[in-house]
Amino acid sequence: MRVNPDMSADVLSAIWETQSQENTALQQMSTGKRVNSPSDDPLAAAQMVANSDQSNRTDQYLQNIDTLTSQLQTADGALSSVVQALTQAITLGVQGSTGTLSDGNRQQIVQNLKGIQSQLVQLANTSVGGSYLFGGTATTAPPYTLDSTSPSGVTYNGNSGTNTVQPADGLNLQTNLPGSQLFQNSGGDVFGSLQQLLTALQSGTTTDAGTATNQLRSAFDFVTGQRIFYGNGINQLSSTQTYLQQEKLTLTSQENNLVGADLTKAATDLTRAQTAHEAALAAAARILPTSLLDYLK
Amino acid sequence: MSASVPTIVASQSFALQAGTNGGTVQEVFSAQGQDITSQIQGGQLAGTLQIRDQVIPQLLTGLNDLASQFATSFNAKHTAGFDRSGNPGQNFFNPLASTTNAAANFGVAITDPSLIAASSDGSAGSNGNIAQLIAVRDQQLPSGASPMDMYSNLVLQVGNFGANAQADSNATGLSLQQLTDQRNAVSGVSLDEESTNLIRYQRAYEASARVVTTVDSMLQTLMTMGVTT
């Protein structure tokens, strides 16, 4: 049978083919990826879109959790100081409600209590990055100012709004308690009972002072109870963080399955393609120039 | 169907020209100035034209739809909120009047971060509208798919076009190679065959020459016989 006497085209295409296999294997090994453009595996490339979206989202969630945790910790720290200040105020109130005090001592206690009052205002005006933590959603101005004409001794400039943050898919976490709920609650009114104690010591009876001190105690209990809100939030964020870090690992391994190169296979492919390429070149060099003419002397 | 336009007649060739024909894209013209773009049915030029006029516009439409629908949905949620100063939210993305060139004109309209309408009630610290904005990601756009799905689909389409073209090219290349082989098997010049023929003819010639030489020598002998020395 007569065959195509000019093999150069076949040989050339075989050389190109092996060279392209070498390139593919080399690219997979150097990038570590099996899918380097969508056409390498359209379906995997499309799935990678969702994967990298979720991965970016998880990164952002983790970053948010850091910010949020420090915000909750600051708020919790402020409440802890409020509780300490209230302990002092209760001690002073107990001293003030005993009948054996001189006017001078009483004045001394009043001065101390006024100091505690402005300290509490300062704590209630705690801010993180220029945003006030206890003003509800009115975060741009200090929520509390001292106001001697008000029955509570202060004016609240905030509102009763609360914010909810999504620290992970499908999880909603309330991140703030407004000052009106924390410090002026009917279950325990920090500023109101302190002002009542001041009034009692300045112009009332020891019985009035005793009643006001008891109200301070219930305010103390109330604020201590509210700290659970922040403690819970911090705990929840911490466990969410662990979960998200796990999720990140899962996503990375999923990415590896979708588009990652099997390096062992790529290395084997490379060796095989290299051998085939060299063989094709060697065969071409031996066969192509040979014809009958070489043997006719 | 108009008559085909000759580009090569005998030893004369007619150069094609490129130019616009009232539109913005380049068309192919014959040497006589006739627009023959639609008549080009094969070859590299037809492939390039098909990519330009059919494949890319289809993908572009998908991308433009995504850009315009996403911008519109996001703006709708954004304008329902309030910025840090308590003013109603403005458009977050440049409003896209039509889907033409939507992806090219897609861009953020606001430059001041305090104009982000995160607040749902006008107070500066509220973040109620953020949840609404985030929800756009998973909501169906008018196309019936979420933005992420629309984009994944586009990636899938582009990948498929590439992969199919690659497979077609491989298959066509193989059949071309086989056909070339078959043709060359019939019409190709085999040096071995021609050398063999050459040798055969050479031998025949040599043999004929030998016959002539022999006859010549015989004649010569014959002639010599008649001459007395």
C-alpha cells in the first residue's frame, strides 16, 4: 500500500502535541492549579466564583468579629467601672444614712457622691473610635450631660435604638444596649437613685437617705445583671470565630479539590510528555532525511 | 443571495478593504467597494467575525444585564435608608439608564463614606439598612437569578465557549491531518518510488545503449569483413 511519503507534517504535529502536554504539566506544577482559565474546566471555574465569594465573606466576618469584640469588651469594661463606682456610692450612702454625722462630714460625703456622679456620666459617655456606646443609635454626640435641674441629675441625649450585626451567615447579634435602658431603667435607676441620695443628704432626713441607698442597691443589682448581655455577646462572637476559622479551612480544601493541581500527577505527566517529546524528536531526526538516495553510491 | 465576489481571477488578485458602513464596527469591502462581510462564510476571517458579531455580544448582554440589574436593586435599597447625617440615601452606584454599556459605566456614585445609607431610621449610629443591602446578594434580580448565580453563569458560558472551541479545533485538526495524509498518499512524491523508477529507466537506457553498442560493433565487424587488408 502506498503511504504518505512526506511524514514531516505528521512528525511536526506529534512534536507540537507532546510539547503542549509538557507546557500544560509545567503550568500546573508552577501555579499549583489545574484550572488556570475558565476553559480548562468551565464547571469548576463557575463553582469557584461561589467559593471565593464565600471565602471573602468569611474573611470579612472574621475582621468584623475582631472589631465587634473589642467594642463589646470596652462596653463591658465601662459597666464594670460603673459597678465599682456604685459600690462606693452605696458605702457612702450607708454612712450618710446614720444619724450621727456632723454637717461637715455630710458635706464631705455629698462632695464625694458628686464626684461619683460625674464619673458615672463620663463612663456612660464611653466611646470607641468616636462613636458613643451607650447612646442607642445616636452615636455621634455624648449621650449624657450633667443637669442639676433634672430629677435624675442628668439629661439623656441618646435614643432607645439598638443595632443588630450579622457576624456570620444566618446569625444575628444585638450589639448595644441604649443608656436609657442601662442607667435609667425602672428596675434599677442609677442616675435617679444617686440624685435622690444627694438630695436626701443635702436637704432630707436620714430615712430618705436610707431609702435612696436601697434604690442604689437595686440599681447595682440591675447593672450587674445587664453585664451578662455583653458577656454573652463576647462568648458568642468567640465561638463564631472558631466556627468561621474552621469554615475557612473547609473552603480552602474545597478550592483545592475544585481547581488545585494534583502535583504527583502533574510531575508524572511532565516526565511522560518529556520522554515522548524527546522520542519524537529523535525518531524524526533518524527517519526524515533517509531515502533510497542515501544508499545509491 | 448576491453573486460571489471574485478575489483572485487568473493571475490577478483583488485586495479586500476594511471600513465602516454607517455603523461603528469595521466591515469588509471588496475592491469594488461592496460590503461583503455577510458573505464571508469560512476561514480565519469568518471565525473572527463570528466571535465579534455573535459570541461576544451575547456575553456582553449577560454582563450588562448583571451590572444594570444589580446597580438598580442595590440603589433601591440604598435610597430607602439614611446616611450618617440623617439625610435620605442617594444612589450608591451610578444609575444606569439603559443596559447598553451598563458594565462599562458601572461605578460607585458616592465619594464620601459618610453618605453610605446604613441607617434605617435616620440616627447616625443605626445599621438597620446594612442588612437590607447585604440581602441584595441573595435576592433574585429581575433576570430570576441572584447576582452571584448570574456571574457564575457568565463564567460557565465563557469557559464553555473556550473549551468547546478548543475541542472543535482539536477534532478538526485531526481530520485535516488524516485528509492531508490520504491526499499525499495518492499525490505525494515518494523519493524512494521515483529513485526506483529512475534506476529502472537508467538501467533500461543502459541496456538499450548496450544493444546499440553491440549492433554497432557487429556492423563494424561486418564492414571490416568486406575489406581486404
